[in-house]
Amino acid sequence: MKKNLGWSIVLLSVSVFGGLATAQGPVANISAQKHPDLAEAQHHIIQAHEKVKEAQTANKEELGGHAEKAADLLV
């Protein structure tokens, strides 16, 4: 019984923290001076994530979960 409760707590914790991680957008943390191409690519990822979120807001439930999946992949 205690073992099952322990696993339930672990699963709940993972679910909560996983949800928080996906709720945040991509982070710009690449130095443009050191890696200009990677910084530019990261900038495009952030823009794409913003566009997906805009589409989600504008179309509400009409995207069938595809926008959420795309946003998750961009984080």
C-alpha cells in the first residue's frame, strides 16, 4: 500500500513539473557573438512558438491538438 502511494506521488510530481515545463516557451540562451547561426535558429524557433500560440488562441478547439503538439516540440 505504501509503495503504491509512493509511486502515485512520484507520478503526480512528474505530471505537474512536466506541465510547467511545457507551459513555458523556448528560451533565448545562445550567444549571438559566439554562435550567430545557432542564435538565429533559436530566434526562429521562438517566433514559430509564438505563431503556434497565436493560432491556438485564434482557432480555439479547431486545431485538433496539433497546435499543442507543435508547441510542445518547439520548447
